[in-house]
Amino acid sequence: MSNAMRWLSDLLAAPWATRPFTPMMHGHSTIIVMHRFADPDRGIEGLDPRALRRALQFLRRERYPLVSLERVFRGLAGEEPPIDRAVAFTMDDGTIDQATVAAPIFAEFDCPATIFVVSGYLDGHLWCWWHRVEHVFETTRRRELSVMVGGLRHVIRLDDGVPRAQLARRFMERCKRVPETEKLRAIQRLAAAAEVDLPARPPARYAPMSWDDVRACEARGITFGPHTVTHPVLSRTSDAQSMHEIHVSWARLRAEARRPVPIFGYPNGHVGADFGPRECATLRRLGFLGAVTNWPGDHATVSGFRSSADAPFSVPRIDFGADHRSLIRSVSGVLRTKQLLQRQLALRSAVAPVDPGIMLDGSQDEAEGPPAPLVQ
Ligand SMILES: [Zn+2]
């Protein structure tokens, strides 16, 4: 980015500079997705809690309506009036830090939030598959790993300067492209090649919240939605597994939570890649209000929600972002203005717009610039 562009980008993150963009958010809601929160005592890396506090201070000061995800959906569905500029926070997976670090901060600002939980993870039956991959890459003493994934051999060199976290991400992206059963076998082969034991229960930094934590969070204004039983990429599963993952995670959540929200969060959640009409049909049959995706990083609108029968089951979310400025741009109308301009330019030049989701593909790992956010 040039200095001039950087200056403009910084300028457009100043609260006073964003106010002229407010009309752009008429009829638009921002659904934010977040993952991990830093907790040094547990060895957890993630968003600095001060960043969340700063964001909520900003949103309260600028009088953004902070509403529950369910309220956004009821507005989109026409059951209640839609709220301009509404912001709804969501978190995925149900890791311990979401209960111990994030939930108290959301309560401090009287801000609703919804957590999508992996029921088998909270039940203690598993630890999340990408946590296992991270753990293997972090702890192996081998300098080179040779692992078959989906019929292809991958040779991974751990001592040629590439950060291990980046190598782990590449391996994860490969895993997402093969059938679920093959992914699980590949992770076993990875652990064997790395000579790393994977215990049945996750280490402290990968621990889930408990169902008691769920109920304690509910008392603080947090709500919960299902995010499958084992967190597979649903499009890589059989019909039977896809059905099971949705049905059972919803049943477990209804059994444990006092007021579960009938909105589903897809694992990984890339539109057109990680779920499809099969999953939408299952959710519709179960009476869900809808479902949220992890891409393409757009805002939620009534017209989008009503654009097709499956649209309520593909409601977009926007990543919290790497810094305070990206959040301000997302909620204020600056991001929307930029997206509209980009689409207009793309139309004029008759060049297909670049799908921002492409940066999440493993094939982009070698691209310059900061790494894309890890979406699970
Ligand atoms: Zn997830």
C-alpha cells in the first residue's frame, strides 16, 4: 500500500471521518465473527481483550445498536422491524477463552453475543481437528514430515525458515479439500510421522468451555447456537454424517442450554464450498431461522435475506479484523462504500470482481502480505 493510500485508510478509520458514510448502512447490519481471545495463563494466543473493550467502547460511544444475532435475523425475516447499523457479535467453536475472557467483557458493555459451539467438543469426546494439527506442528522434534493427504504425498520441511504456524495452516487447507474420513486419517498419519502423541483430551490451551460455562454465560446475556458435533467441513461428509452433525449438535444444545438460538453456524463456512442445498434443506426442516457463513465478508440485508429460498441459510459475517480500524471501517459504511466502488470498477472494466474469499485458500499461502485470518 502506498503512503497516500495508507493515509487515506487511516483517515477513514477516524470516527469523525466515518460519520458521512452512515447513510450507506441504511438497511444493513454487521454480523461480526470472532474466534480466540488471548489468555496467557492458559497459553492461549488470540485477540487482546483490550482490543475487544476498545471496540465496544467505540460502538457504544457512536451509538451503534448492539443487538443479538437472533434480533438481526428476526428483522431480516420481517418478524420485527430491521435496525439500521445494527451490530451483532458472534464467536465460533466454544473454546474456554470465549467464556472466561470474552463473555465478561461483553457483559461489561451490556452487549449481546452468540457463540456457536461444537457439541462433541464440549461433551469431551474430541478436540478440534485443527488444534490437533497445530499441536503436532508446535511440538514435533522432527525436521521433515512426509504425509499422504488425499492420495498425494506432502513433504513438509520444518527447518527452512517458514513459521510452523504457517506450515500448519497449509496442512489444514489441504485437509479441508479431502473427504472428512480421509482428513481424520491424514491427521493420524501426520501425528505418527511427527512422533507426537495426541491425548484423548486437549491440552489446557485447546480446552472447550463446559456446559456449566454455557449456562453461566447465558446468565450474562450470551446466547448459543449449534456448530456441528465434530466440526467437519459439511460438504466433505456423507448424507448421513451431514444430517447427524446438524441434528445431534442441535439436540445436545437444546438439552444443555436454557434458550438455544435456532441459527446454525457452518464450520469453515465458505459459501459454495463448505455447505450446500443439502445442509440448507436439513436446517429448514428442523425449523431454523437461518444460518451464518464465514464469507464473503459482506453485510446482512433484508433484500439479501429474501433473495432466494436458501438465502436465510447463507447470511454473511464479517471478521472482527486485525485491528481497531478494520472494525470501524466494517460497521461505519466505509467498507460497504469500498465494496460498491470495487464492484462498479469491475463491471466497467468487464473484469470479474475478485472474490475476497480467495485469500483464504491454501493456494494463496505464498502470497505477499500478512496471512489471511484462520477461519474455522
Ligand atoms: Zn468453527
